[in-house]
Amino acid sequence: MSKIFMFDALRAATDEEMAKDPTVCVIGEDVGHYGGSYKVTKDLHSKYGDLRVLDTPIAENSFTGMAIGAAITGLRPIVEGMNMSFLLLAFNQISNNAGMLRYTSGGNFTLPLVIRGPGGVGRQLGAEHSQRLEAYFQAIPGLKIVACSTPYNAKGLLKSAIRDNNPVVFFEHVLLYNLQEEIPQEEYFLPLNKVEFVRKGKDITILTYSRMRHHVIQALPALLKEGYDPEVIDLISLKPLDIDSISISVKKTHKVLIVEECMKTAGIGAELIAQINEYLFDELDAPVVRLSSQDIPTPYNGSLEQATVIQPSQIVDSVKSIITSVKAIIT
Amino acid sequence: MAALTTMTAAGAVRAAARGGAPRARRVPVASRSVGGLQARPTSLARASGKVGVGAPAGAPVTSAPATTAAAAVSPGPRFHSAATPAARRRPRSTPLSETAAALPSYADGVVTSHGEATAPPRPPGTPTPPIKDYPHHPPPRVIHHPSAQHAFTKFTPRWAATPAQGPAPLPIPAYRLVDARGHFVAGATGAAGEGVGEDNILAGLGGRPRIEGLFRTMLRLREMDAVLTSAQRQGRVSFMMSTAGEEAAVIGAAAALRPDDEVLAQYREHGVLLHRGWGLAEFVNQCVGNVKGSCKGRQMPIHYGSVEHHFHTISSTLATQMPQAVGVAYALKLRHRLAAAKAALREDNGGDGGVGSCGSPRGNGGKSAPPAAVTTAVPTIAACFFGDGASSEGDAHAAFNFAPVLGTPTLFLCRNNGYAISTPASEQYASDGIAGRGPGYGMPAARIDGSDLLAVLSGIAAARAAVATTCRPFLVELLAYRQNAHSTSDDASRYRRDGERDAYIERADPVARLRALLHRRGWWMGASEEGVWRAAVRAEVVAALAAAEALPRPGWEDLFEDVYDAVPQGLVRQRDELGAHIARAVARAGGGSSAGGGP
């Protein structure tokens, strides 16, 4: 086991896959000699050359389209978006082409493509750099979407994503790159379509992902002190949602709290609640509650910014209120 | 899947285990507060009896447990419960027949395909009302090719590619070897080393067998388009696009490329597939959308694709293929470099080549020097077709910039046919066409008279050779004229001047021009034989169409395949739901009298 930063874990995953498979390449802005804005591709260019770690001019639509063409022609490109917000410029290529070309070509063309980059609210980066776009991409058919949250799952998931033969959108978070964790030395892969059980419990199912996983973990001491026993699930796979694992948990706890960083309207929680309604309605003792950011652009001012992101204290309050209200009926 | 369907039973078991105490939402629909969005007490409070539910008389809360137990078994009746008061059921919407009658219909000649009201159809013989006059449009009798900003297109008998950088004389002259009457122009010089003069050039381009063969391919394309357009008017195919006027540009380009050069096209390049040997059956199967169609019925007609013929599946969004073509070229370059580096290492070490650096993108000494055995040249290139309208898209600029910066072997081929649906080229850009942009991006550019098959063959061969040997991009603009409408969905007479089309057909029809040349050389099959041959092609297409229509369409089970490499569980569920719905519909249709009603 060795302690490693998240950005380093992602770099290690990329490095290992590029070493094993010569068709894996990285395409993006400043990924080459600069090593990437978040150092995820540090020193890869000196190992693999400027052609396999390709610095491009600034045009997200262009290098995403380029990666699509390259993927069709036998490469396994990893596109790095400097910030996931900028990938909105590539939305046409991602939605109209990456998600569709296998289908509309009758299964004749395959796109083993990874599109990765940081999103989420950082430290006073302003609205345009604080976008949470997972839900925008979640609707696109043909894509797989994962959100990593720890160095351990980042490495395992990225390796799986690179080996997957479908286009995978891989969300990282700006504030998690310096997270440190011990990870195994030996090679390991994590499935792209399964949740991660952070904590087993029986009182309530808390569904979360990315940075909010850590806010839920920070809320745990207060909850445990008061005798609550939450089950915490990191969604990991945002498309497809691992409804089977979620249902195992909900059948046990009968209460669900969703803690997400995206905006409330049409966010990840909205889709979760729809699926829980369809498959798990009878298992619920209370309506599903979602804690999300408000439907506003993220402000720059520090305390205002903090007010738009769900804090651990809100999570504690919400858990207590749900459990208390359900207990009131049962007793 | 099984786990989910048994949940309701489990729910009932749990309710029973609680002593049958009603859960909050077991309260039937009728007893909820009527009127929608007013603030209502939580279901928890209601169930505990603390708050009245405002139920209409006759639907007492005490009936809840009984309904609960029944409802717990199957979710269906709960939502279509007979306890729902009639007042809450939504009134039936306006019947379709009433709304349909309110709309104007095509039969009146009032509504166009875009829904605007127009004047009723003119009686025959009435002159066309003039369309909007643009100050820079010359009168129709002068041949003004709408594709270049300047009033008259200049032609040149010598290949005149601009340098990648440095001064380029504007307007870039169009390379032309054969004039409208089928005679070689003075000073005609081959672009790819064929030499000077008619005999040398014809010999250098493959002589009679090749030129006559390409003439037949052009005729074949024209006939196939004509038959399929008629089929669209008859409702047998939903949508169709004609390539009339651009046969030489596309088929000539296809012939100048290698058969395994990757082609990314826009939508009017059927000629490439026809030249590469795609059968008529393939074309019509895709248009009809049957099981044997290349896309399994999932794409519109015309959106052809074939891995075997190195033709990427057409995507409707304009210009998205352009950055993709840069990516395809990049992949070809990278794979070639990797293979060459591996071979070189194997030679050096006598062992298996390792994976490593494969040269810099700029090809002439970047940060890491390429191994000695790696040459700049690549065996195959990526050729990207796009139209004059598509060149305005952001993706076009992006591709034009990326290709020369990254050094990818991309051959950009612009079919400037003068129109983007109704927008003439003079309203599409203010530059010297598309070729004039090449030096601005740092890549060489050239313009070719796309109605002249020989100029296309020679010029594109030269451009392709430059791309393949230098591993750098090249921009070619092919001047052509779109004789028919954009597609079967628009009417070109609404935006074209009277006489313009006829003038271009007279002077710039590629088939007529090539026929004149062949006739002069004695290589033409003659009018009657051509007529017979074309009728045979038409019959072949008609037969292929009939055969295609006889084949089955893909079944609904196929809907969920190929979204991913394997069907994920979520889609399996959706497929099963659809299957159940279809089975019910089939049973209802075949099952005689049942208490119909609901959806």
C-alpha cells in the first residue's frame, strides 16, 4: 500500500494503461509538457512522446470531435477537459456523435473514448468554473458516466473506463485532487456500473457522489453520537444508476436522503427519485429528500459560495428530521 | 428484474407485519385534498388522523385499510381507482378530426412545407414573380458562379495551389482542363505529373478505360438519384437528396483517392460509395430502412456508412465530421508511426519493438526526435467532404486550425455548390470562398472547376500526394452547381432566379461536358446506346427498390442493441416494458371484445 494524491492516482492509471496499450492516447489543452492543469498528465509526454500526449489549440468541440474520429479509427483516446464547464462547447460532438454513432452506424463503428475532467464548486472560481454538468450528460443515450471521489476509486475507475469499449464521461472534482489515501500497489479495476458502500447501516440510506460523499462522512460523527445508523452509498455510476444496489439498501432502511452538489432542478437527485418511485415506492416510509444546491449560478464571494453548497450540518439536520418523523408514525 | 417485481408483495408483507397500520401514502387518491397545489398536510400527519383530509363525503378514511390491503397486492388499481370522483377526471381533449379541420391543408396549395401561408398556385403561363434583388447579383445570363466572392471566377490551366503561408493571390483561380464544350483549354497542364496537352493528360489519367468507366459511374449515380427521388415523391422512401451537378466533383475525388483512404462525408457524396463498389442493393436497403440496411434502420435515408469501404456513417449535424476527420488522420499517423517505430526497434534489437515515443506532431524536430526509420509519409489519409454552408460552422474553423497545427494528413474537400438550402454562397461568407482561408490557417489551398472531371482527377491526385508525403493537411474547394433542390423537402424555384439553373446546366453540367469530350475522341457509346444503358440502370434501381421493400423491417427487439457494446440492465428493463406493452396491444387487437377503454 502506498499513500497517493488523487491526481497522482489518475496519472498512475493513465500511465499504466498507456504502457500496456499503445493505442491509448491523451488529447487536451496543456496536457503535454505542462503536465495538465491539475497535474494528471505530469511527465507522461516525456515517456510517450508529444504525439501520444497531444497538446491541442483551444477548441473543445474540435478536440472532442478529433477524439471521436480517432476512436473510430482504432485508438483509445482520453480527452481531458480543463474544466467540465468547457465541455459544453463539445456538447454537440458528445451528444450527437459520441453517444449516437455506434447506434446509427448499425453497430459498425465503436467509440472506446474517455472524456474526463474536473467539475464542481471550487474555492471562489466563479460561476463559469463551478458547473456541475453530470445531469446534463445523464440524459444522453449511449454514454456511460462515472464520478470518482477518492484516490482508490479514481484509479480503479479510470483504468476500467479506458478499457471500456463505450464512450465514458469521467467526472472528477476540483477540490478532491489533493485528497490522499493509501491504495494497493497491485493492479486493480473497479466496475463502472456499481455503487460503493461507504458505510453500512440500517436507519437511512444516504445517496451521494463526488465531493458530497466527504461532506456526508463529515456529518457522520454527529449522527453516530446521537445513535443514528446511516447507510452511506457513493453512487459512483451516474449512468446507469445502480438501482439494484440502491434497492437492496432501501429495502433495509425504508428512508432515502440524497445529498448532491448539482442544482436541484433536473439534477441527479431528480432521476434518482424517479427511479426510486418506479421501483421502490412500497419500500418507502417517507418521501425521498434531496439536498441540492439552489438553482442559481455559483457566486464568487466566499461565504455566499459556501451557502450554495450543502454543508454537513444540513445533512445532520435532514437525517434527524426524516428519521424522527417516520418514528412518529410507527410508534 | 425479478427482484423489482416482487417488491410489492414484500411491501404488503411489511405492512402486515406492522399490524396492518396504514402507511402514509396508503390513503386512496380520492381522500387527498382536492384542488391540487394548495399547501396540504403531510401524508404522515394525515395518516395519524391529526389532520382532516378534506375528503368528499362518501369516501371515508376508514375505508383506507381495506383499499390498502387490496392495493398493496397490485399497484394498478390504486391509480385507476373507482374511488376517484368523476369531477377529478380530466375532460377528454379535442378530437383529432376537429383540430385537423382547422389547419390549412396541402391540397389547397396554401401551406408550404414550413407552414407559412403563400399565395395559391399560379395558373400555368403566369410569369414568376421576381425574387428579392441583391445588388451584387449580376443578371442571370452571365455565368456568375455563386461560389466566389468575386464577380467572375477566374480559371487557370495550370495547377495553382497557394503556399501554406505567405502571399496568396486572391481570388484563387480555379483549375480547369476542359471547357464547357469539351475541348481542352490552351496550356492545359496535368497537376500530378501527367504532362502538357490533351493526349498526355488523358494518357496520364488512365486513358479511355478509366475515363469512360468514370463516365458510366457518373451516369449511374444520376440515374440512381432520379429513381430514388421519384420513389420519395411516391412515398416509398421518406427523404432523398440529389447530387445532380456534382457527379464529377465527387466521383473524380473518389477516383483520385486510394480505395482505403478514410472518407468522412457530409451527405451528398454517394458517388464515393458508388465508385468504391457499394452495391445498389446497399443504397436502397439503407434508404428503405430494412433489416439489411447498413444502419439497421436507425438512420435517415442517405446517411450511408460502410466500414469495409472506409466511409464513415453520415451524421446529420453539419461539419461535425470535420474535427473527426482530423482525429481520423491523427489516428492514421499515430498508428503508422507506432508500426514504423516498432519495426525499427525490431531491426535494431532483433527483438520485439517496445512502445514508446513516436515523434512529435510537427514532424520536423519537435521536443523528441523521431527514430531514423520513421518517415514523414503516411500510406493512407483522411478525406473530409463538406459543403459551402458547412464551412461556416464553428467545427469547420476548429478543424481548419487543428489540422495544420497538429500536422495531420487530412484532405479537406469543399463541395461549393453555390447554395446552402436557400442561402446563396454570396450570403454565406465574405472571403474568397473557402479556398481563400487556407493560407490564413497555415495550409495550402487550391480551387478546382468541379464540373471538369479531368481537372478533379488530376488536381486531387496532386493534393492527395502532398498530404500523404508531407503528412500535412490540404484544402481543396471544388466549384460545382447544385442543379436540384437541397433535398426533397424544399422547392428550389422559390429562391432561385429563372434561367439560372438552365444556364448552369448548359455551361457547367459535368456529365454533358465529359460526354462532349468523349464524343470528340470517339470514346462515346452514342446516344442510343447511352439511352439503352441508362434505362437498364434505371430498371436495375427500380428492381433493387422493389426487392428492398420486400425485405422485412427491423423488429422492435432491435431497438436496444448497439446503444452500448452490451445491453445494460436499465435498457433490458425498458425493453421488457416495451415488450409487455406490445404483447398487450397484440392481445387486445387479436383478443376480441374486452373491456377496452384505458390507454
